[in-house]
Amino acid sequence: MTVRIVIGAQYGDEAKGKITDYLAADARYVVRTGGGPNAGHSIRLTQASVVLHQLSVGVLRRGVTGISGPGMVVQPMRVLDEMRELEEKKLLLGELVISDRAHVLLPIHEVEDAWEDALRARQDPARGIGTTGRGIGPAYADRYGRWGIRYGELSHLDTLRARLDMLYERKRLVPGLPPRAELESSLLDAGERLSPYIRDVDPMLFGALERGEPILLEGAQSALLDIDFGTYPFVTSSHPTSAGALVGAGLPPQCVTEVIGVAKAYATRVGAGPFLTRAEAEEEAYLQRVGGERGATTGRARACGWLDLVLLRYVARLNGLTSLAITKVDVLGGLESVPVCTAYVGSDGTRWTDRPPTAIDDYAGLTPVYERRPGWPEFHPRLAERIRREGARALPAELQEFLAFVEKETGVSVDYVSYGAHRDETVRRTSRAGHRRPTPISRWAK
């Protein structure tokens, strides 16, 4: 039995979708455990490129069941569009399942999301969250306020109508809501079209555990955007951590065999919020251009900067990481040296090494401390081909030293390295991946 969890170890956009797709080759079930259409997992295949917003990457592989899990909020009309696009590209290869416990994200949530963020910004421009505008916060608020509609309830007309009545009454102050009758009609139509895919996933996953079939839990967003442990209030509305993944799939903690944290060799952030290692303008423009740093969902340019080991240590501890996947190492190829943040220093001389501040205002007094590591050669086609042929031993020596430095500083093995956008441009760096113990808590003790 193997249950792997893939977690974003930075501010999101770390190429989790690519790593999950790579690992899905060895899975029977791939469960996306949280979020909704605010995430875009970009997968570049030989025949076409695709961005998955609400579907698990498992649907791209034959013999794999891709599950949009219980912890998700799924917009039914948008997910139908996503399914149609995959079918047109002949990429809907695996079995597709939507949990009957997942919540329905409604168009009224999208309207409410935009209205709320505009309201914050009007009160104070610095308070704008910079959300994707896809309705995630309001949908999760209704979920936890017990106003929501679950996918298993789309076929229960009386329940559906009663919930819509309550939701429209509750949101009567939100301007620009679509007509209630129109929304009801759309929901009934979408529910009927999605009904073949809506299932109770508990028997599927527990049956897989009993049979020893491998399960992969696909994270969205990032641990640093967790509603409790991220840079609040500049966070998402769910728990994109390893613990949250278990809740979002409905699995017990003792079944987990590996927790993989995904991080770029540098760092990016979309939306508002603190970003201590953001690069200077010229360096940032270089990273944006070479790395193609635009949000897969929003299309917004990502803020770019340097790898932050303070945050990576924090995420490793919070999630019990057993291994790391370092992505986009090719973007830094050809640089003379690569800055890495190893600590923060406060205005009072306090040194921060393994956790960020809790209060957002406390970031203002911190300065990152950098160590410059030797750069590695540019990833020309001959080098990429050699890595495909020979494996991780063909990675440049300077890059191997960089990865060893990350391992030493975090206490977590770098077992996977991604050096390009295509599906096959990922390499397993060790033969022991999946058999490491989580980072001991004693390592983090003061």
C-alpha cells in the first residue's frame, strides 16, 4: 500500500500539477483534495498542452481514476467546459469521478468574491487580497456556515430549491446576483449531465487500501496559503497541507507513506501578501521572462524572487515532508550565481531561521539574509537529452551541490528534479524515494 501526498511548499505555482502527473504513472487513484477553479495545473503532453482547474491529473492517464475529492468546491458549469475541452483533445483517458461530498461552487459565489475584494480595496488599497475572483472564499464560507449544496444533493430537487432560497436571502445585499430561476435551471441541467460522474468515493479509496493499490493525493495552492498557517489574511480558504489533504480525501493519517513538497529553485507569488525574497526589478523581469511566470488561472504576471529556506524549513516541519521535488532548475541555468535566503534579521537584531511571523505587520521589520551559491550551466537540448538517457547522474555538478545544500538546510531529501515543462522532463534523483522518515520534530526544537 502506498499513499503519497503532493504539497505546494511555497506560495503556489510550484509545478505541483507536473509533479503529480509524473507520479500518477504509478498510481491507481489520484485524488485532488481541496480548492476549486482558482488553481490551474498545467500539463504539457506530447500531443497537446492542457490546464486542469477542477479535475485531477489522474484523468489524463489510462487505467487511473481521477477524483475531484470531498474537500473541493467545484463549479459545475466550468467543470463541464473542462471535460469538453479534454474530450475534444482526446485527453480524457482515465476514469473521472466527482465526490458526492464535494460542494457546489455557484455563480453567485463568484459575484460575491469580486464584490468582497473590491470592498476591502475601497476601504484600504493595502487590504485587497487579490483573489482569483473564482468564488472560493464565499463557497467555503457557505460550506462551513452550513448553507452549501453538495454534489450528492443536485438530484434532490426539494433540497436544492430550499438551499437556493436560503442562499439568496442570505446574500440579498450582494449586488449583481444572477436571477434565481435562471441559476436553478442551470444547476438542474448541470446536475443531470454530471450525474454519471458523481459517486461516493469512500468505498473506492478504502477498497484500494485493502487491495494495496497506490493512491496519490493531489494538492492545490500551497501550505503558505493555508487559512490557519499561511500569511493570513493573504491566503486561500482551505487547508492545502498534508493534514488538509487527508481530510479532503477522507483517509486516515496512518495510511500515508510519503509526503512530497514541491518547490521551485527560486520563488514566485501571485496576488497580494508579503514576499520578503522578491527580486529587484531587472532580476524579476528575467525570471518572469525565462520562467514564463504568469498565473495559469488568472494570467497575471507572478512576482518573482529567490528561494526562501526559512519558509521551506517551516513547510517541511508543518507537513512532515519526506522528500522534496525541486522544479524549474532550467530557468536558473546559465546564471553565474544563485541567491538563497537562509535567514531573516529583524530590526532589533532577532534572527528568524525556521518560521515566519504570525502577524502580517511583523514582516515589515525583517530583512532577508542571502547566501550566493554557484550557478550551473544552461540547460541546452543536449544536456536535457543526456539527463533523459542517463538519469539524475547527468545533472550538472553545480546543480547537484545546490540540491545538496537545500537538503542540508532543510533536513529533507531532494528526490525529484524537474528541468523543463514537458511531462518527461522530470527525473528521480535517488533510488530510495518514498522510504524516508518525516523530518524529526527534535530537529526543530529550540
